[in-house]
Amino acid sequence: MGKKNNRKKNARKKKADTPPLPEDAATVLSAVSVEANDNEVEVAAEAEAEVMDVSDETNVEANGAAQEHKEDTTDLGSEKRQSKGKFSWFTSPIGSAFSTKRVNPLPPQLESSLSLFTPSQQELAKRLCDLPGTTNQRHLFESWSSDPEYDEKKKALMSKLEMVDQSYPDGGLTGYLNNAVNLLEKSRKGDNPLEGWEPSVPKGEAFVVGTDAFVETEKLGLMEVGKCGFVLVAGGLGERLGYGDIKIGLPTELATGTTYIQFYIETILAFQSRYAEQGKKLPLCIMTSEDTNDKTVALLEKNDYFGMEKDQITIVQQGQGVPALSDNDAHIALDEEDPYDIQMKPHGHGDIHALLHSHGVVKSWLEQGMKWTVFFQDTNGLCFHTLALSLGVSSKLGLIMNSITCPRKAKQAIGAIVKLKKDDMERTINVEYNQLDPLLRATGHDDGDVNDETGFSPFPGNINQLVFNLESYAQVLERTKGVMPEFVNPKYKDDAKHVFKKPTRLECMMQDFPSVLEGSDEAKRVGFTSLASELCFSPVKNAAADGVALQANGTHPGVAATGEADQSNAMCTILRSIGCDVQKGEMITAINGIRFNSGPDCVIKPSFAACCNELKTKFPNPSMVKISGRSSLVLGGEGLVIESLDLDGALVVICEEGAAGVIRNLSVKNGGWLKVPDDTSADEVIQMRGYRMNKIDTEMIVFKKDGSIEGNYPIKSYPADLSRPASGEVSDGYTLCAGGCVIM
């Protein structure tokens, strides 16, 4: 017992010699590790001293050697954490180094199978079994059979464990388990990660489409849009929607059948052609998962990358996930039907930062002259309506990170962007709605989260679309390696919080990036850009049945039918803001029960216009444009201008690349296109919407590159006005017609 007490004293002395514990915002906000107050450190130190002791006298020497080895070894991952300023120091029983002499023998089933594995896999298995106390992972091997029939399964399991060990950036597999024990203990105790933080309204700007402020800020952003790299977070399959393929392969609407990935790439190419320097290509990085990677590559190759050069696109694949955990001791959950496999779960889209760093994407983009990077998600057809606007805000305010947001009602079930301050620390970060109201009440705001004079909460809603200053972003990635703070959210069966309803896992989110910023200069350069949700956010993520239930509770359903309707409605709203007469369609209920506003269907191709300012130039006389509520309009081509139009039906106007065309005094009235209820189609795209598009009558006009026009468009001659240049012509007092004629 004397040796044991000496070890306790040494542990306390080591604790006293330890530098002050950094109380970092990432620790508090995301509960990455247990808060290190004096009692916890002392208890942990004593626990580590105790775990090295065994009652059997024959093991005293082994334990002494283990403790001696421990004195010279940093807690697993703690040195890295301190250097990043991200985690507090906490010496956890699971995080200690491992003895050079084994205290407990390996499970016999593992011992007899070691020869099946590579040396690195053998060491990993031993480390997992040597984790102290109840946190060891011996259960993974104890049910193994000695029958050679299962050797391949054993090797497959060790390969999976090794994959996690190599891919988890914060200390490998044992680092993951270490973090899990800390987070699970905080969750069990009910620790509040926001304790002590004072909330306030963050820095940012809110806009109404079509106002002078909107137009001028968007103009400022258009000067920056040609220097953007784009990051598409696209790791999901469409199973939840009733779709058997990847979500980015879904059509955004039925009028043209344009898929999400096609729409995104066409928009990027439109900005590239109009705003990038000659010869400069705007890059796109797509984050895939094991489930979506091959399908994504195949879709791109099949469609010749939708017009992009192959070298413009980088694909980074997220790992297979992280092990699911069955209890508070972070025991890895075995597959319920296969004792030779473990349950894996997604680690979250926060991995994108580490992937961009490890693949050298950001460094490459900087070398290509990019200034900004824009993060967007896989099925939001409204995402680029805020691109130039948010770049304008970032440029004006000098932001490192700019969150695209929408106005939210008080207590609405959507995360809010909040400025938090504690002592000399400051963070502008997403706070979940169920945490915001209690936080406000606990800090002197007696009414909690309430609407202000605008009718909305002063804390805007987060939609997980982000804009970063690329140089500053790269510096932070270099320092942190892109590792984001994690959280855990177990569902408990019992009040004591000892039993889980189902296995849990650690997760990370890309919007928690502000947690790793350091110093007041970095922390203060985070803000937001806010625009009405109907113009910037309509994700397609739910099956129709789930959407009906959400809609009944007053929540946006997030289904394919509303995604399509919202895309058209947003364009109609923008056209109205510039002065076009666009009437509203009728509210209908699809056969699957989803209600949405149908019509007019306005599909504006990015080649025609990709933002509000461009639409103003494409409709120079907006008061001369009228579109009925039942109409369908498709416009495409950079050389196309709509001067005057009266539409009551369906019209498609395409201007070929290199051609020019003007729609003037055109009146179209026909049967148009109708959404017809359909619950018998075998097409999954139709099934998820509950309707098909019946194209009864269509007026089609194509302006050809050779100057000819296809379609029923009456060509009229108008006398040329030689007193002023036409679009694109030179005016120097002598030369007009772009040099084609000279005034003598």
C-alpha cells in the first residue's frame, strides 16, 4: 500500500506542475472534453494511480514499470490538443499510456489468432485490450471461435478497426474512445456546455430582395464571385426520400429534368464565364461517402462532367464512419447479427474541413488565385441566390466566416447564429434552438427568445451554407488540421443515464468551425448574411409521408414537391422585385397529401441569369413582362434578352452559345403544362412528388448561332438607331456597329 500511496502523491504533484488548464470556447461550446476543475483532475489522477495497482503481489513489479512508463508519456492526444488550443487537459483513465508488461493476459481467442494479422493490427488489438478498467475492448474478441472457418471475418474486423485508427485525426481509435468517455460522462452528468457564456446578437446584415441595399451589396459580391472555390457536401443517398440513387442525381424540377449536380455546375460555369479572369477555372470539390463515391464519379463521367473540365473537380471521400458505442464506458458496439463485425455510424459533415486539409485542396486553390470558398449542401435548389450577396457582405465586413441565414421565429426549431462572450473569449456560432431560450433566460433576458419589431427573433436561423475567406481559412486548417470539436447525444433508457436505447457515436459539424478560432481578431471576424428562407433555403430531405406530418405541425416539409415549387416561387419573387408582373398560381394538394403553391413554373437557366442584378439587365423593361399564374417559362442562353412578353401557357426560349436574341412584343397563349396526380408510376421521381408533368402545349423558340430562329416567332424589322451604340458596340464618336460600319 506504501507504493500505492506514493503513486497517488506523485499524481497530485504532477497535477500541481501542470500548466493552467486552458478554458477554450471549443471545450465549453461543444463539450469536447470534461471540464477540468481541481476536483475532477485530482479524481482522475487518483483513478489512474489506482488502476495501475492490483491486489496480487506478483503484479506489483509490472505495475511499477507501467507507472514509470506512464510518467514519460503524454496522455493520448493531449499534447496535440494543447498545441491546438482546442481541448482542455483532462487525464482520463482511458487516455493513459500502456504498460510494457501486460497486467492481464489477452483473451485466449485473440491470442490464438494473432498470427492472422499484420504487426500493426496485432499492436492495435493489444492496445484495445489493455485499456484500463471497464473501458477496455476485450469484448470484441471474447466470443471468437477457434474454427479456421472464421479467420477471414477476424481479418476483416481488424482491417476495419485499423481503418478507423488511421483515419480518425485526433489520436486514432484510442483517441476516439478517450474523447467518447469524456463526452459521455459530461452527458451523463447533464453538464451545460453554455454555462457562463453571455449571448448577444451577432454581427451581420439582413436583406430584402430588390432593395437598394440588396442590389448594391450583390454588385459588390459580383466583383468577388470569379475568385471562388466551391465545396459540395454530398455524402447522402436518397433512400430516405424513396429514391434508390444519390441525391445529387435527383431532378430539381420536372420542367427540364435538370439534376441538382447539373444545376450547381451550370451555375458555377455561368459565374466563371462572366466574372473570372480569362482562362481561370472555378474549382469544385465534392465530399462523398463510401455509399455515394462510385455513383458520383459514374454520374459525372456519364455526363461529361456537365460541361466542366475534369481537372476542375476534386472528390474527397469521407471515411466509413466511426464505431458505435453501446454504453458510458465507450464499449464498441458489435453487430447484433455478427460477432465478427462492429456497428459503424457517420461522423458528421464536420469531417469536410479535415478532408480539405489532408487532400491539399485549399492549398491548391490558393495557388490558383482563389480568394473565397463556398460550402453548400446537396439538395437545396435556392443555394446560389445568396452567393454574390454574401460575398459582398464578407468583403465589406472583412469576415473569415460568413453564415448564410434566414429569419427565424422565436423558439422555431432551427439552430440560431449567436454571439457568445465569456471573460475575454468571444464566439459567433450556431446554438441549437432548445439551448438558446434557456441560455437567454439564465443571463438576464427574462422573456427568453422572443420576436422583435420585425416579427422575427433577432437571432437568425442557420442553414449550413458557409462562405470563408480562403487565406484565413487555410491558416486555421494548418493549425488545427481541420479537426472539429465533437459532441455526443445518447438516448437513455433509465433516469440514471446508464443504459442507452441504442448505440450512439461522436459527431462533428462543419458549422462549428468558429470554435477553433483563436484570439479576438479571428473570433470577431465571423458574421452572417440573412435573406428570407423562401429565397435561399428549401432542402429536399424527407419522404412524402414524413413531410405530411411536418406540414401538419406547421413545419416546412422538405420534400421533392415543395423543393420544386419553392425553386419556381423564388424566381417569381425575384422577377416581381425587379418590376415584372408575375401572377400567383393556386395552392394544390398532391395525391400524397403534400400542399404547395403550383405555378407559375419559372425555370431560369444560369446561362441566362444567375442573380438579381443579372435579371435586371435581362428584363430591361420589366413592366412590359406579364406571366399568368398557370404559365410555365424556361429561359436559357447568355445572349438572350426579354424586352416584352405576355405569357399565358408554356414557353421555352433558348439562345445557343454565341448567338443573340431578343423577345419583343411576344404574346403566347396555349394549353401549357399541368401537374397531374399520379400514384401508379413506377418512376421514383414521380412517386416522391405524387404528380407528373403533362406538357399539353409548348411554344418553343431557339435563337441559332448562324442567326436563324427556330419556332413560331414573328420576325419584325426595326429601323436601326445609329445615334447610339447597341449592346456590345463601341462608341467613340466615329465608330458604331462594333466596328462594322463607320460614320463618314
